[in-house]
Amino acid sequence: MSKPVQSIAFVGGEIKSLATLEKGCECVLALHLDRLIVKMLRVPAGEDPVEVATPILKAMSPFPDDPLKVSCETVREGEHEKIVLAVAFPENAADDIGEALDAQKLNVTRIDALIFGQLRFFCAGRKELLDGKRRLIKFVSPDCLTLVVMDGDQPVSIRAIAASADEAEIRRETMMSLLEAEDFGGPKELAETIESEFTDDALAGIDDRSADAHSVNALPESWGEVLDETRFKAKLTKYVIAAVSLWVLVMGVLFGVPVVYGYMTDHQKGLSRQHARQYKAVKDMESKIEIVSKYSDNERGALEIMKAISDRLPEDITLNNWDFRLGESLRVGGDSEQQSAILNFKDMMSALPAGDELVFADVKMGALSSQKGGRQRFNLEMVMKSEEEGAE
């Protein structure tokens, strides 16, 4: 009778589990996002999600020349497209994880993201998640801070921040998560921010996900080969033990076979789990470059304009809407007690500089509306200058 597959997590440099582990047992390994490559994608109907996701995740990998096995899980499926979670685990990025697994003689059959198990229990019973509003959930663990932006019960952005990050970096990465969510799911107001701790529920959620054949499995190709060899070795050992009572004279030969396979398996494990120390820093940098290069590669990028507007924002004005479309327009909304402050803000936006040019070709203000407390609500639409206009 085969042993049941148990769920384990690699947290704080150690293997964690809900039950006692036996040497040689098969396990589902759950990892924090700082160990994985994760991307949310929209895949047109009729196309293979893995084929679409593989070149995208390969470009994000710190080892672009090495094989990368990508696994996809469907989050939403419509008539024209699928929303999928694409996950991959680089083959050469798990030295410390491999040592911890080898120390306890554990065999990994599947690799999942620990945050997916946590989300399963976090969302259970929360009726408010059916309202479609945008929320930012911060999951805190000893290894990293995981930021998940959700539109209702659907994630639209998932990012990890190193546990050693300072407040400035956390604020910067939080802004990146919100921009990424806006890029994926469109502009929405942030309804609330929720902070939650990683708990044992995360591993219980991984147990539940293991029963679903459609859940992601980021097990690299080389680890799959090691698993096949380990299973073959275990079966061969059983056959050898059964045969000893019948063929005592050839026991030495038969006993030597699993030893050779054991050596080969250990050697393969060592080769397939190198370079982990560089992986975390390189993956974090790759993720930052991907987002920053899109929104801050020139004087008219989202971050530069946000800083310029923040530096000029009158004290009486509060902004509560921000819809930035790179190279096209910026729409903001807010309120103020003084109409003069609003008009002054509009004039400053009309004269907002970018080098020797102006950022906006046209700044339009919608009708003012009164709110409770005497404050007036306003909306500004600022049209970006085209590249041709900027060249002139």
C-alpha cells in the first residue's frame, strides 16, 4: 500500500508540516513567492495557456538559457479569453531547499505556491468579496511580504517583497502592485487594505488544492526525473528483498543495484539544485525592472508624473482617483474646500514641465459638485503630448 502524499512548506529555512514526516515519503512542496516566478495572464480562447505563458516567464527567469517548465491554473474562463495564473520554478535555484529535503529524505511530487493555499482559506466565507471592489491584502511571513490585489474574489496582481525591505521599498512595491492591478484589471478605486498573517491554514489549503488535478504544478523537469528514479529505486529494493530468500547466491549483485541507483539519484539532485543564493536577488531585480521600465523610463512616465504632481499639490486638495494611461492621458479626481485651490491646481497642471516641453497638451476640468461638509468635488482630464508634438 502506497504512503499518502503530505503537504510541506519551506519557511524560514526549514521544512514545516502539519503531521510527522517519515523518511522517504512523497510530499507536495509549497513555497513563498520569493522562490517562484508568477504571472497573471489573459489568454485568448482556443490558445494553449502554457504556450502563451512560457516565453513570458522565461524572459522573467534569472536563468534564461536553462529549461523552464511552466504550469498554468485557470482562474476565470469566458467566451473570448481565460484568466490564468502561470507559475514556474527555475531548475537551478534551490540549493538550500534541496539540502533540507535531502536531510529528511523527502521526495517532492508537486510544487505549489503557499499563498494560493492561504488565499483559499482567506476567501472562504467572505461574502464581501462578491462585490467586485478592489482590495489590497498584505500577507506577512518570516520570509517575505506578499501583496495580493483582488477585484472581488479574483486576484489581479501578486507580488513578493523581501522580509528585509525598509518602509520606502514597501511603499514603492505597494504602488507597483496597484499599477500592475490597474494595467491588468483596469482603473478602480482601492476599497480597503487588509493585513493578514500566514498560518497553518495555508498548508491545509495546499492539501485541498492537491486533490484538484487542475492546480498548478511547478515541479522542474530535472526534479521529475529524480522522482522517477527514486520510485524505481524503491521498487527495485523491494524486489531485491523478496528475491533474497530465493537466490541467496546472487544477493550481492542484486543488492548492489539499488546502491548504484541511490548514488545516481543523489548526484542528480545535487546537479539540479545549484545557484540558489543568487536566485532571490536576481528574481527581485528582474521583477522590479519589468514594472519600472514600463512606467518610469522617461520624464512622462507614471512615477515621474506622480512625483511632480505630489510636489505641486495644494494643501487643501485631496486626490482620490488616479487613472494613468502611458502616452495618452491622466485622469484625476479629488475634492477641496476652496474653488480657487482647484483652479490653481488646474493651472499648475497646464504648465507642468518635462524638460523644455510641457507634459500635457490640454487640461480639461469637469463640472464642480458639492459634497457634505462644504467640500467641492472635481475631475481633471489631462491629455499627454504625443511623441510628434514633443519632437516639435
